[in-house]
Amino acid sequence: MEFRFNMHPLFRARIVRINNSLLPTGFVAQSRRVALDATAQISEIINTIGSMSAQAQGLSVPVTTAQKLRNSDHHIYLMFESNDRNGLVVGILKVGRKSLYVFDPSGETVNVTAPCVLDFYVHESRQRGGLGRELFEHMLREENIQPDELAIDRPSEKLLGFLQKHYGLSKKIPQMNNFVVYEGFFASKAQNSTDIDGRRMHITAR
């Protein structure tokens, strides 16, 4: 999608990472005015593509907004496509660590701190061209994680199909919340005991 301003100065790479500063990682502003303009432009990009992602998923309220990002420790990967005009933003991937209660393979409910995929969208005009996998792979490298280590928030059928096609993820551990986790999720947590705080909930069906 195109915007009214030139995005090339904001995107020094094809994929940039945005944290709660609302500035791309590595962005250097020559003045306070330049920094303020950049954050305003990034905010507009995030709000617009976040709304488009929500619409594509049938959500009434966007998961991703600039204000939500500013008030969190999550971060966003934006994919950019250069052209001879203002450039195009073609994809977004929002990730962050969250404290979750999830069922482990034995049915016990444990509290874990897990990396989560919170929003993932590629513009309809660029889907089925490999951009989604390129964006996802970039995130995995930057975060230094494997796909089965992720908890996926409210995944669409399209995203579930994407994960199965590209990463062989199909065996889900049933959960009581909106998150999906796969077999292998707890194997990585066992190696890093700081991700599991030992608290357990015992839930009895009545």
C-alpha cells in the first residue's frame, strides 16, 4: 500500500523492525523535527496496515495500532517495496513475549513466558508470491527462535495452512484460550527453565 509521503528514508532495508519508540531500528534523525515527522509517518503506516489486517481477519478492532505498540514491549516487522514514487508497505508481522497459561502435553496447565505471533498480514496484491515466508523467516532469524517455539494468537485458517506448508506444524496441543501451540513448544521451554515459572492450575470439568 502506498502513502502520501516518501517512505524511502524510513526503510533503509527491505524489512525493518519497529519497537515502542515508533522508529525503525538503526534510524538516525538529524534533528528533533525529523524524528517527530518519522514517528508520525510510522504511526500512520502501522495504523493503516493494522486496520487492513483486522479487516482481512474479520476482526472488529485492530490488534495492531501505534498506540498499542508504544505502550508495550512488543515489536513489529514491516516489509517495504521500493519504487520510483513513495514506495509501498506490503506486509506486517507483530511479535512479543507474553505470560500465558497453557495446557502442556499431559493436560496440566502451566504458566509460561512465550514468544508470540500477535499479528501477521501481507497485502492481498502481494500474497502467494513468497513474501509472507520471507517476512516470517526474517523474524525467526532476528528473534533467534524456531517456529514451534511460538504461541500464535487467534490464527486464521490461512495462517495455520501457512505454518503447516512451510514448517510442517500440524500437531496442535489443544488450549482453553485463543492461542495455538504445537508439539515441540514445551521441549524448548524445558531447556530454558526461566520460561516456566512452575505455577500450575488444576481445572476440573463439571
